[in-house]
Amino acid sequence: MAVGIFSWFLISLAVVGAHAATLTLQSPRFTISASDASQLRSEPLSLAQKPSTALSLGPSDVLKLTFQVVDKEGGKGVQPHQTFLRFYDEVTGEEGIQPVKVTPGGKAKFELNMARPPTSLPPTTTNPLKVSLYLGSFVHSPVQYELFDLVVPPSQPPAQHTEEASFHLRPEIHHTFRPEQKLPPKIISAFFAALLAAPWVVLLGLWSHIRPQVPHLFSPAILPFVATLAAFEALLVWYWVALRLGQVLLYASILAIPTALAGKRALTAVGDRRLGKSSK
Amino acid sequence: MAPTKTASQAKPRTASSQQSPVLTLWNAYNETTSTRLKTIDAFLVFLMLSGIIQFLYCILVTNFPFNAFLAGFSSCVGQFVLAASLRSQVNPANKNEFKEVSPERAFADFALGSIVLHFFVYNFLG
């Protein structure tokens, strides 16, 4: 993105100032000093060719770059409208753009302190960064100078973009399913099934002990009710075996009518008998 | 529950005896509870035992046909609840609390509730 804007900017400058006067640098110079201010290397820069050996910065060294922007014909100091330093790593393609402040007289001073590197410095490896200067002005033609190669201590690898994975083939998804559940051994199931007969034994034993009296169970008033209730249960068993939901609801709604009538008749008879008994 | 209620009514009669409280309670229950209520109580015990055995099978062995377990266990629990409410409504000792509910009405409720419960249980049975 930044590169796109930047190049567009340069092109527009080139169109505007195609035939304008050109800019140049006067007495460009760099100085590398250690953290204790002792000078390690200090050389003037040539715009025509880069220094023979790349500039090398330690983890706490400071690079100072000074130059003055002047008009090529008049030799007068000029303040360009845009001044940028570009750090570019050819191998990884990482780059960083750093604006440089220029005084109205054209003098500029840039300081790169490796103890506190600016955010514009791209993620670095052991590869040298190509450092170039871009000058843009409304009245002068744009100019670009390859200043020098710079080797800085390697930084952390650049953070991966959050959507980086979306641009590659994803690993194939293998679904794992829960294994098929197994029935327990037949003998255990059979044992528990037999164990479920125990409550029936208890129930029948208790009932035979209690001997509940149902003297009127087969009387004409009550038998239909019991029969319809049994029919309901049979219908539900049938539902379990064969029927569908809609069918069972239909049959149940039909069966409900006689059941309700028979129930009303039977329970009225029982109630009458109870009240008659209590009144006696 | 209801058995304790009937037992507490009977307490003054057996309080003088030197039996253990549990035995006193049991005797009072046997003497004062009507046959109908005893029938329902036996049914309740049956449902409780069935439910316990099914639950034990579920936690000890497997719950594999889980729908079948749900059907069996919920039928026990639901039937227990219905039978217990039937018992409390037909209990003569609770007559004042259920003035407008005659025993016949209670049984009709029980029958209707049971049919609905069994319908859902068969749905789960699969």
C-alpha cells in the first residue's frame, strides 16, 4: 500500500516537474558512533557510487546522516516538499519509509539509534538494507539517490498476517467420530433383565398379602371403562411396534370419546356407591 | 409423606408400648391404613425398585440405548409421581385439603395422566 502511494506520488512529481531544475545534495556525510559517543566510522558519501563496504551497525550504535539539499544550478539551499529515506531488504522484500526533516535552508540531519530503532525500520535479517533518498518538490524534478547499504542486527521475524493462512492450501480435515457404542455382554444384560423381575415379585407378593377387593370390576358400568383404558394401552403398544405419530393421534382422538363416556359412567357409578355407603 | 401422617395419628394408641419406633411406625401403618392405600403403596414400592434397578444398570453397566433408559426410568418416575398424587388425593386423612376433588375425579386424572405419560414413554422407546 505504502509503496503504491509512494510510487504514484513520484510519478505525479515526475509529470509536474519534467522540465524543472534538478536538486542535488551537498556534502552528504554519515557518521557511525558507539553508544559511548566514540566515533567508529565517518565518511563523506558519493552520490555516484555507494561506499565499497556496507555500513554496519551494532545493537547500540548510532548512525548520523547529514546533507544539504541544493539547487544544481544556483547552489542555493532548497527545502523540498517531500524528503524520504527508504530502507529496503531485497531478499525478503520488506521495506520501511522514514520522512526526514529539512530546514528552510535545505539542511537535513537524520539519526538512527539502534538502541531505539524507529518503527519505520523494517524487520531485518542479516541481509543488508538498501538505503535510498527520495526528494520531491513542486518546482524541481524529483530525484532519487542510492546512498549506501546498511547492515543492522537482525530483528524479530515479522509477525505473520492474521489472514496469511487463508492464502495457502489448508491441511485436509479428517473427521474423527466417536466409536460405535457396544451393547454389554449378553449375560450382564440378562442378569439385569432378570433382576427387574424382582420388583414384580415384590409387587405381586405385597398385593397378594394385601388382597385388594375389586368386587365391581366386571360390573356392566365399570367394565367398559377398564376395557377402553386397556385399549388405550394396547394402542400405545401398537404405536411402538408399527404405527406412525399421525395415525396414533387420530386413533387416540377417536378412542378418547368412548373412553370419556365410559369413564364418566363408571366413575359416577362408583361415586354413587361410595356416597350411598357413606350415607348409610 | 402420607404414611407418616397416618402413623402420627395412631401414635397415642401405641406410644405406651416398649417397641422400637420403627416397629411402632410399621404396626401403626399396618393397622390404620386402608387396603386401597396399601395397594397404591405397594405399587409405589414396585415403581421405586424398578427405577433404582434401571438407574443402577445405567451407571454401572452402560447407558447405550440411552433412549430406552430414558423411557424406562422416566416411566417409573412419572408413574410414581402420578400414583403418589393419586394416593394423597384419595387419602381420607387429606379430605379437607382436596374438598373439591372427589376420589373418582382423582382416579380420572390419574388415568388421563398415565395415558399421556405412556404416550411420551413409547415415543422415547424407539
